Amino acid sequence: MTLLLIILFPLLGAALPAVAVRWGRNASAGAAAGVTAIPLALLLFETPRVLAGGTIEAGWRWVPAIGLDLTFRLDGLGFLFALLILGIGLLVILYARYYLSQRDPVGRFYVFLLLFMGAMLGIVLSDNLLLLLVFWELTSLSSFLLIGYWKHHADARQGARMALAITGGGGLALLAGVLLLGHIVGSFELPVVLRSRELIQGSPLYLPMLTLILLGAFTKSAQFPFHFWLPHAMSAPTPVSAYLHSATMVKAGVFLLARLYPVLSGSDAWFYLVSGTGLVTLVFAAYVAMFKHDLKGLLAYSTISHLGLIMLLFGLSTPLAAVAGVFHIINHATFKASLFMAAGIIDHESGSRDMRRLNGLWKYMPHTATLAMVAAASMAGVPLFNGFLSKEMFFTEALELHQTGTLWWIVPAAATLAGVFAVAYSLRFIHDVFFNGEPVDLPRTPHEPPRWMKVPVEILVVLCLLVGIFPAYTVAPLLNVAAGSVLGGPLPEFDLAIWHGFTFPLLMSVVALSGGVLVYFALQYRFNLHMIVQSPSPGRRFYNRGLAWLTGLSEIVTGGLQNGSLQRYLALLVTVILLAGAFPFWQLGWYSGSRSPGMMDGGSGVAWLLLVVSAACTVIWHRQRLLALVFVGVTGLMVSLIFVRFSAPDLALTQILVEVVSIILLLLALYLLPQTTPRESSVTRRMRDAGLAVAAGLGAAGLVWAVLTRPQDTISGFFLEQSVPGGGGSNVVNVILVDFRGFDTFGEIIVLAIAALGIYAMIGGLRVERPALDPARRPWAADSHPLLLRVASRILLPLALMVSVYLLLRGHNEPGGGFIAGLVTAVALITQYLASGIAWTEARLRLDHQRMIGIGVLIAALTGVASWFFGAPFLTSAFAHWHLPVLGELPLASAMIFDLGVYLTVVATTMLMLVTLGKIGAREEV
Amino acid sequence: MSAMSAMLLEILVSLFLLASAFFTLAGSIGLARLPDFYTRLHGPTKATTLGVGGMLVASVLYFSARGEWLSLNELLITMFLFITAPISAYLLAQAALHLRVRDVSGGADKSKHPGQ
């Protein structure tokens, strides 16, 4: 329960800062801090158990059918990450309070930040890979919102889109990879997966699975060649950069590798892919970082480089390298978050982030400068600071490498080179900003920030020092349990000391330090660093070109399919239906069953003949629109008579009512349209359409024949038997609609609702000038609402409503039901509109159709949800027969409430469609 | 129910059905055979309405005798029919006048335009 609370506090509490912002910025920040502090306290409460090596697990079933369950675990690794997320989160909330200006919407910032925090906690505490993936995507989304926080800046929007596209694309690859992994293991539960090392590594799917999972991890952790989104994400407010893009989110990829380390690592593919990518990223990004003039740009590339370092460590697959990887995660989070915050302070108090203009700030902000220097020294790997310790471990492991054979020197050499670059850019951060002459043309005079803005930086810097000087007393227990849960076995022997004697790694550190100092001063004074301008990264160009290509492609496809010609859409739809329908026939052969469909009686014969004739007449006179409409009406009437003939009163009622509604609909449309259809299509086009129509008709006939002649062993027998005992109603059609196949109906009313809202969205508010004369150039009748019609329709209304209520109530046992009753009500109401006009009716009938649609769908959904409270699946119906003293037996089924939802939705959708259409041509009421 | 009253009921129902069939047929023939729009309107709106009414009375009698309760659904249908049929006829006639549909003597043209 604690675990769920830890995740839910930020996720659900995210709303609080938005509410609290009414009482000021402090209240908003306070609310956010409170929502963070409680789960932090909960987490710290579990410290003894976790440090003792215990794992806390909790779980609830969610969607067991696909292996997705709400299972959580808190082990050493999860504890370490949760501590980073909540601890640094708290500091960032405090920092952001002073960083954001008066004009920024503070509440929204904290909402997004807390959402991100909850999602990130979800990743590190998930015990189910699919659940982890859900949270993974949530971090991508909340990161998108945070990067785009200053939405009025174009680069913020572009950066947010780019980050979402890259990490989202990686998320898709990860999804595929996790599905493969689940397929190999047969479960998505981490404990099961972590026990199946041999199974996974022996599987032929290992390599594709590994590649896909690594794609997800590399994109999230900004590894080469996907790194370019991270520098662009720097258009986010600096607290976001400090939190997401250095300490937490970009570590998600690394975290995932650490999580799956016990089962995925050790293979050659793992070694070459992970450490290769890590190595390239490490050196490349460190090199680029030296030439960035933007403070945050430098830090971004340095972050990419350090993430590459951690990747490389996990790729090496030795236990000690994994320990070093975990250690560096901690160290990097502390020093990089503090550096970002320091950069934010400099930006905030001087108005610039450009190192060509920021010089000599030591005089103006010595306190901040000291803090930044400590953090930068840690980043460079100077002894006595925490960065030195993990870097030393990294050098040691680089030397221990055996897989590379005679090329053993490559990794140590690259590591030293990256170390040189790291020292150079760290030195630049300090020297260029705080010394190196006087500031150039700054927007404002720099000064120290408010007291509390420095506190988060101070806390982090003190941590850097404590870990760097007394590692064994501070970080050792946490590192032990975290590394222990990464390795999933015994820890290797290691010594967290500053001094190991004169060793080769120490020599590498010395080379890196002195080389870095040399490189920086050479660049600054010999090559005039400030004049060097880098071209934009090729990755970004590639991304933009790819994006343009995709946009072009989708434009071509969409333009080809949707050129605005309704005829084309119809032809395409019919063709697709034909092909889909023809496929089984082509595959299984022509089907004709043994059963004789029976002889046609005289009455049916006449009806059939009328049906054929009216359909043919519709085709022949389709250019005379009103005439065609009359024939369509005849066709509909015949169809409903055929339903009566086959004892389907519900269908017949529905058919007749739909017929009425659609005639009104078409008449409303015809009122504004030409009365005849001009000849526009060529002969070949008409031949094509005729061919399609004939083929579709023959196909339908073939299907009907196949159904009529197959031996009768359908499901209808089951429905007939189960209707009363299972559904509590004797009208089988209605019981099927609201009970047996209630979920279908639920989907259908939602489709109806969406269609009506779509119509409203498209033509609501559209006004067309009513033609002054009718098509034959005669004036309209002056009395558009005849008195007799008005009076009669008002007498009819209560009667019709009574009928519809009657149909609704008896629907479960006799012909009727929500759908039919809804249509009756709608027709009765529409009659009022027709008889008395829109203005008159709307003044008296104040129905908010959109809201009514929502209420209807909600009632149906809540009826379905209600069955959960009785431990039954969605939409299980319950029924009872009550005996009342006067009224006699009263059958009640929960399905009737569902039917009420259907009724309301049908009434509102029909009304909304017709009224919207009717308003287009309505003239001002007299 | 005794055999006697059963037979009486059947005779009564049959009479109503026959009468309704007659009026419906007459209405239909009228619709097909009468010379102009205005006279044709009589067929479906008057004769046929009466025919359907007869059928509904027969239905009331039959189902009331069979069940425990008086069958009143048909009365409601009758009401709907008797309200809507004249209104339809009225609207159709008004539309015809507005459109100046000629009668058998060619008279409607001369009358004052009702729509103006």
C-alpha cells in the first residue's frame, strides 16, 4: 500500500498546486512541496527494511488477460531512484519558486512537474514490464508539457515536439521489445523475467528483442545518434532541465538497463551494442560540449557524455563496472542538478546564458561561484569530490577489459580522452563565466540571487563533498543495496576510498586533469574559442528532413484518398467491403447449404416485387431528388413489412421510425439543395459505379443465400432459452441488445453520440441564405406554420410522449425498448419544431442536447460499472420480480436503467442532428 | 364465454372488418380514379381513415374479449389517426392551392392566391 501511495500522491496531488495558486505563488509551491514531502517521508520510513536487503512488494490485478497488473516493488535500485526523484524533486520545487517570474503560470508548472514525478516513480517502482511501459510513456508526455512550458516561444514548442517524437518513437520500439521479452518468458512480471536468464539468452529472438529494448533506452537516455533532442530540450525552464534532463528522466534508459541487467547482460551483442554506443557518446558529446557557448548547451552535452559513460559501464558487464555505473548515477544526479541550478541562477540574475558575454562574475556573485566551482570540480573528476570516485572506478574497469583482445587499449584511451574533454569543459564553465575579464553587454547587472534560491544548490553541493570525502560513511550502504539489486547476486569486493596508492587509474586521472587544463587554455588563448561556431548537429538535420519527408508522404496519401469527392469515398468504401466480403468466398469456395430456403408465399411475393420496383425506380429517377426520396420511403416501408412478416416487430418498429427520421432529415437538406442532380460524371465513371453496385448487390444476395440455406444450428436457440432465466426479460431482441450484447450497444450509442457531435461541430452555426423563391420561381407560402398544424401537434405531443414511455417501460418483455422509444420521442419533439418553428419551440423546450448525450452515455456506463461493486464483470445485469400490493408483479432489471441511457442518447443525438440541420436554413422568426 | 356469445362476437368483428375493407377499397379506387387532385384527396383522407378506424374497432372487440382487460391501445391509435388525417388533408390541400394546382374545371387558378 505504501508503494501505491508513494506513486499516487504526486499523480493525484498534481491538482493541488493549480488550486492553491489562487492564494499566491508561495501557496502553490507549498502545496507541491507538501505533495512531494509526504511520499518522501513514506519512502524514508522504509529505509531500514530496504537497507537490510529486503524487497517490499505489493500488487493488484488490473488487466490479467494481457499480463498487465498493478504490481510494485521497492528494492535497492528502486529505492535509490525514488530517493533521487523525490529528494531532488523537492529541491527543484523550492528552486522553481524563485526561478519562475511573475508572469509565468506557476500553478501549471507544478502540475506538470508533479505529474512527471508520479510517472517517474511509477517507472522505478513497477514490478511489471507493461506497467513500467505505461509510466515510461507518461514521462515522455509530461516531459513534452514541461519542455513546451513557455509555449509562446517557438524553440520551446519545437524542442518539445522533437523530444516527444524521439522518446515516443523509442517508446514504441521498447514496447515491441518488451512484448518480445514477454513472449520469450511467458510473463511480464519482473521476478519471473529476472529468473529466466538462460531462457532469454538462448532464445532466437534475443537479438531483435535486445535491439528494440536498447533503442528505447538509448533514445530516452539521449545516446548517440539520438542525442540531439536533449540540447533542444534546453528551451525548457532551467528547473526542468535540472530535474528531468539531468537527474531523473534521462536516467530512465539507464535505469531500464540496470533493471534488466541480470538477464540481458553478458552476451557479446550486449557488450558491443551497449558499451559501443556508450563509448561513442561519451567521447563525442564531451568533445562537442567544449565548444558550446550556451551555458545550458554545455551542460546538456556534458549530460549526454556522462550518460554515455554510465551506458559504457553497464555494457562492460563486469560486476564492479555495474557498481561503478550505479555509483555514477548518484554522483551525476547530484553535481549536474546543482550545476543546472547554478546556470539558472546566473541566467536569472544576469539575463544571459552566453559564455561569450558572461565574464568575471566572481565579483558579483562569489557565493554562487563557489558552489558552481565545487560542482564543476566534481564533474571534472577532481579528487575529494564525488565525481572522482566513480570516475576512478570507471578507469579501473576500462583497464580490466578482456573482450577487445589486442585492441585492449581503445577503451582506456577513449576514457582518458573523454576525461581530458570533461576537465576542459568544466574548466571553461568556471573560468569563462566567473573570471576571464569583464562582462560584455549584459541586460542587467548581475548580483546574488535570493537566499532560498541558493539553498537547493548548497544542499546538493554539500552532498557532493560528503560523498567525495567520506564515501564509506555516507553513500556506501545505499550503493551496496542498489548495486546488489542490479546484479541480482553477491556484490564484488570493492573499496570506496580516495587513496588507492599510485596506480594506473590514478595516472589516467592525472593525465586527464593536466591534459584538460592544457586543452582549455590552448583553445581559449591560441584558437580564440569564442569565435568558433559549430554547425548544427547532423542528427537534427536528419530529423528535420525525415519529418518533412513524412509530412509530404502523408499529404500525398491523404490528398489522394480524401480529395473532397464523396463519390470517390463511396466507391472506395464499397470496393473495400466487396474485397473483404469476397475474400472468404474466394478462399473457401462458393457456399450453398443443404437446407431449402422454403417457398415464397403470395403476400411476401408482392412485397418483394414492390421492393425491387421501388429500388429500381430510385435508381432511374435519382436525378429528381424529391421523387427519389418518395421511392426510398417506399423501399423502407417494404423492408419494415418484411420484418413484420418474419415476426420481428422490434425491427419493424425501428425501421419505420428510422424511415420517418431520415425522410425529415433529407427533406431539411433538400430544402437548401437543388431539386435535381446535374449530369456530371462521364460514361466510364457511371459504368464503374454500376459495376460496383451490381457486384455489391450480388455479393449481398450470395451472403443471404448462404445464410438461408445453411443448416439451422445458430446461437439463436441459446438466446431464446436464456432470455428469461439469464436476462430477466421475455423480449429476446431487447434482452440481446441491453444484456447479452450490451457492450456492443454501449459502443454503438457512443458512435451515435460521436456522429451527432461531429455533425454539430461541422455545421452547427452554419447559416445559409434561405432561397427567396422556390425552385419553380414561386414565392413561399406566407403562413409557414399553419394554425391547425400547430394546435394539433400540441395535442399530439403528450400522447406521443406517453406512447414512448410505454414503449420504453415494456421494452424488456414486449416489443419496444430504449432505441425505439427514443426515436418516438425525437419524432414527437421534432414535430413541434416543424409545426411551430425553431424559436417558438426552443423558448419552451430547453433541452441541452449535448449535455443530454453525455448524461445518456454516462448512465449506460455507470450501469455497467455498478456491476463491479457486486464483483461481476462490466455490464452484468441483475433482475428481480417484485410483488406490489396494487400493481401486481413488477419485473425490474438493471438492464432497464442501461436502456434508459440508450433512450436519452438516442433522443438527444436525433434531435441534435435534425435541429442543427434545420437551423441552417432557418429564417428570422416573424 | 359461452358458444353463443362467442359466435355473436365473431359476427360483430367480421362485420367491422368487412365494412373497413369496403371503405379502404373505395378510398383506394377513389385515389386512382377520381379526376383531379382535390377530389382524389377525399379517398385516402376520408374513406381510408374510416376503413382503418373500422379495423381498429374490430381489434378492440376481439382482444378485449380474449384478454382480461379492455384493450385500449387501439383507441390511442384511433385518436392519432383522427387527429393527423384531417391535418394532412388540410396541409395537402393548402399546398395545392398555393401551387395553383388545377381542378377539374380549371377553377383554382382564378381564386385569390392563398399564399399572398
